[in-house]
Amino acid sequence: MELGNIVDINQEGNLVEFRLEQSLAYIEFITESIVRIMVKSEDNYAISLLDINDSKIPVHIELVKSEDEIVLRTSKLIIKIMSDFKVDIYDKNGLLLCKDFRGKRTGIAGLDNESKMLLKKEGQDEGSSKESYKVEVIKSMEGDEFFYGLGEKTGFLNKKGYDYEMWNTDNPTPHVESFKQLYKSIPFLITLRSNSVFGMYFNNSYKTFYDLGKEDSRYYYFAANDGNLDYYFIYGSNMKEVIKNYTYLTGRASRPPMWSLGYHQSRWGYNSKKDIYDITMKLRKLRIPCDTIHLDLAYMEGCRVFTWNKNNFSNPKEFVKHLKDKGFNIVPIIDPGVKTEVGYKIYEEGKANQYYAETVKGEIYTNEVWPGEVAYPNFIDPEVRKWWGDHHKDLLDMGIQGIWNDMNEPASFRGAIPDDIIFKSKKRPLQHKEVHNIYGHFMCKATFEGVKKYTGKRPFILTRACYSGTQKYAAVWTGDNHSLWAHLQMSIPQICNLGLSGFCFAGADVGGYGSDVTDELLIRWYQVGCFYPFFRNHNTLASISQEPWSFGETTLNIIRKYIELRYELLPYIYNHFINQEQTGIPIMQPLVLQYENDAQVKELNDEFMLGENILVAPIVEQGKRCRLVYLPEGRWIDYWTGEEILGQQFMIKDAPLEICPIYIKKGSIIPMYKAMQYTGEEDIEELILKLYCDEGELIYYQDNGIDYAYEQGEYNMYKFVVEGNYLYADLLHKGYDKVYKKLKVIYKEKTYVVDFKIEGNIVKLRK
């Protein structure tokens, strides 16, 4: 972008305005560590469609002008702005963090038309060509960068050397690392250097582009075809602080209902009540813990949203109650496309109120999805969101516990939705090219608000498409993966990068959605999936069955063992969700988040942390029965054998089919429950504490796991301390009436069970 030189400067509070020869530019401090950099190129400047936290903390800015540059100095940062509005950012000590590139993009030479035609005939990609974007931010590559974030993008943990596009896309073909687009657009990038770390959030919902040194190793850039140059520079002393500041800006997931952290069973192919009853009876008969059954398209009448198939799912309220009595929560799928059928209530209401996207001629725009011809609700409009949210009432009244939003990229079977389709807004006219990436976000917001309004409980919303900030409303999964070892492998960096991007409640379909799973792959996937924050087995009707019992008793017994482990770890996982509300730190993490100065973990793709205390090093290759494990600094304890191992070294670990290598960081106290069939099976009166320490401390929270009563103080907060020969347990806050009655303490292969008193609990660990 050619902006010209700075001709005038004006400061007011946290905002510094720069009048340029060809535009206006702004630098605004949201906090000491979050800086917004903007250049106005459209009349819609600064009218954000998303609910970003723009509440500003007053920042003292020292502004110094010279002939060549303007310097803004705060207690955390030094920002130098050149006369042509090139921006360089330093920490308070003058260490360079991020610098605008001074040269021109080199690009990649394009092919001639004849070559493109030949490639196209064979079905190949026509190749990249140099492209200039309306909005470009080009940063110098210093050479020591590692890049993380950007949501669920394919490939490896470190994104350096790759390029991506932000354009929510429904593509069911097997995802490989060359995919540039997937279901979600999360334009947040973390840059880790040898001596610093920072994030950048590109606040532009149009189709955007990231090139992280693929085009030229001298620079990296993000760009857009439309909208404004508008991004936030997010500083932190470490990666955790960067994530905390980013989620301060875009929001954090609130603690989910406890049942949603259990195991979910699903398939596109459960076509009747009988199918569901058979599955749930078998789950209980085989003692496979499960909390949730998902209903795919078949439960609806001809895929019409907010309807029930009266033949195969008659008496839905009775059906839902029957399953609830057995401990199963029901989560039905809901797509945004509304069948354009005369007499169909939902369609007629939307049509009468002009709730649908329109063509430039003012007609309802239609395309094709599962019900046939559909119209697309305009979720950008708050009135439409309220209408859509209100239509969940009937489902909720019959006992439905959660909602699964799918196809909300939005998907379309009859070609792409044209860029100029209109979504009316009270703020300004909006075209599809601006709305596309945030469409799923606002569908989730509508659903979340409707469910919360009519139940008063914490909503469980699951979505395939989303944008930065959707973490406030929904859990996510990685879409239509396949039963491939490569997809099991890829799920680890995908979910870790989603977590670094604010989406802590994330998972991938265990076993793979498309293609056919093998027994070995299914076992190894459950060994990873039981640690996903969102834990679901789901596959398509075209694939072979992959329920836990599908490959015989040996496979079933191993899978059951890991589902039970998930239920044992529920209090540990739940407490990390509570911590995430305050910090934004994800539950499933790459090791680099905890050990960012350790060169061995910066590109470690096949290990991960569950919270700060549990390291998982799964087998993700066919036929392997041992693996090389890296343990970072400290001392680690093998979960299965109790062996203590010195960290900051590689080791060979035997891992027969029934073993997933798991290590506990020494110094940890791990809260656990006994395995149960579902989360509400019985009142939990006994808390299990596994001690992996001679000295250690744990702050532990307990609430009802259902609603928002904790906001009024209805929770318990415990403090457990191990010192020498004793465990001390105290109740720091008592607001929830179900205080644990017993403590079961496991320490060095010995078990101690004691009654829990309100105060003065002491457990002697050595006789």
C-alpha cells in the first residue's frame, strides 16, 4: 500500500492519529501490551463486525518527534514510525521485536497461459503467481522465527515456510499439508524468536492471505483483497502472556458443562430411534463410559431444520427422556440452510421478515445443501439471531442438551456463493465477501444466546466453521478428517495450534470421519483422543463401523481402558478449563508453550501436554511398538510403571498396542475420580489425589458443573499441600453444598482413605 509521507500528528489519550498524504493512519494502545495499527482505506473504517474487547486501559505515551521518525514510548514498548509510516516495534529495553520490510515483494513468477491450460487438463494446480493485494503488511524475517497459531491449518506445528488462505471452506477430500483453506479462519499468528515472542491479530474478515517465508525467506506477510489495514500487535514476556493478551481481546471460553467433557458417540448412519437405542444399550452393556449421543441428518424431516422425522424418530420428547434416564445427553445437528418450501414454518417466517441473504436485485438468494434448495439466514443481524435462537426453545423443552452447528462455512452444493450477495445490516450494507468468514461465528452466537436464554445452563455448542472470538460461544472439531495415520498425526499440531489461537475446547473425530479405519489405527486414535478437550468418535455412513466394539474383544478392552482414563481425569481437565477462563491458556498444549527456550520442542509434532502436569507421547505410526520420547527439563514419572526419569533428554520407550506413553511432571498433584459410566451416574463423594511429589501444592475448584451459580459464589475451593511426610487439605471457600466426604490419597503405591473435614485435614504419608 502506498500511503505517502506523514504530514501531521495528533494525540488524544491512547490514540495517536497520523495524517498521511494519501490516507489516515492510527496507532492505538488497548493496554500496555496490545497495540492496534490501522490505516483507513474505506468508509467502513473501524466499524468492526465482531465483538472485540475494546475497553482500553489508560496508557502513558511519551511521544518524541524527529526529522526521520516519530517514537512512541510506553512502560512496555517502543514504537518507531518512519516518515512513510513504516512501523518498527521494540521492547522497553530497545530489543527489536518486529520490523516492517523495506523492500518490495519479489513474488513467484507466473506461468504462461499455454502451460496453465496443460496443467488444468491433467487436473493439476496451475501454480502460484505474483499477486498484489489491496491490503498488505510485510514484515522482515530475521531468520530465527518459529510461527504458531492460525487455528486448524493442516501440516505441522511450526508454520514457517508455508502459505495459507483464510476462507472458510467445506472440502471433504483428505486434508494434506498443502491445503491452504479449511473450515475456520483464525487470523492470529504467534512469532517466537530466540529472545522474544509476540502475536499479531489481523482484524479483517475478507479473504486473507498469509505467507510465512514461502515466497521469499527475507520476509513474511499477511494481506487481504479488501477492507482496511487493521491489525493488533500483542506483546508478552512469554507465549503464555501473549495468549492471555490475545484472549483478553477476543474472548475466552467459559467453563463448559461437565457432561460435555465426557465421551461422545456419533455417526452419520444412526437413522432411527432403534439405531440409537441399540447403540446406547450396547455402550452400557459393555461398560463403555459415554455421556453424549449426536444426531446427524436423519432425525430431521427431509433435513429441514427444527423438525423431527415422525416415522423414524416419533415421540421425540419421550425418546430424549428415555435416553436421559440412561445417562445420555442428546446433541442434534443443525445446519444454517433453510429449505425454501411453501408452508414450511421456518422458511415462511424468515421470508416474511426479510431474514435471508439477498441478491443485488433484492430477491432471496438460494443455493443447494442437504434439504435441496435453501435460503441463508442473515445471522449478522441481531434480530435474525434472536429469531434463530428462539427456535431452539422447542428442542430444549424436550430435553435436548446441546447443539451441533454444521455446514456453516456456509457450505453450498451449487457453486460458490457470489461475493456480491447482500446481508443487510443496521451498521452498513454488507456483501458476502466480507461476511463469509464470520458467518459461522454469528450462527454460533445466535445458538449460544438462545440456549442460555431458555435453559439458564451453560450451553454446549459445537461448530465446524468459526472465526477468532467464536471460542466464547462454541467448541470446535477439525471437520471431515479421514481414517488415515497421517490425519491422526496431523490432529496433534492442529488441536495444539487451535489452543494457541484461543480455542481450548477442540477435538478431531476419533477414528476418522471418512475412509475405513483399521483396528490398530482405532486403538491408537483413542489413545490420543481421550486427551482431546472435545472427545468424539464420528464417521460417515459410507465407512465401516468404528464403534469401540467393532474389532473384537481385545480392541474393545484397550479402548475401554482409555475412555475410563478420560473419566478418571475429568476433575483435572475441568479445573484446567476453569483456569483458562482467567488466562486463555489451552488444556491441550504443544510442549513449546511450557518450554519455549528448549530448542528440542519448537517443532515437536507428536507429543503434547495436557495442562502443565501431564505429557503424552502417543504412537501415531502403523506397526510401531516403541518410540523415541523427548522429556523436557525437570524430572518425570512414567504413569504406567512409576519409574522416575531425568528430563532434558531423549529415551526409547516400549509401547505395545495397549500402551500410550504418559509421563507426569514431578511435583504434581493430580485430582481424579473413579471411572464412571457417565458424569451424573452418582454423586461424587470421594476425591482421589495422586501425588507425584515430596513437595507440592494444588488449588482445586468444585461446582455443580451445570449452570452459572458459581458466579454467585456457589463453588468450593480447596488447597492441598504436600510437605515432608504430610498432606494438608483445607477448604478455602465453601459455597457449594456437596463438599467431598472422603479423600483417597495415592502416594508411592500406597493408598490412604480419610474422611474430609471442613478444616484441619492432615494425612500422614509415611508411617
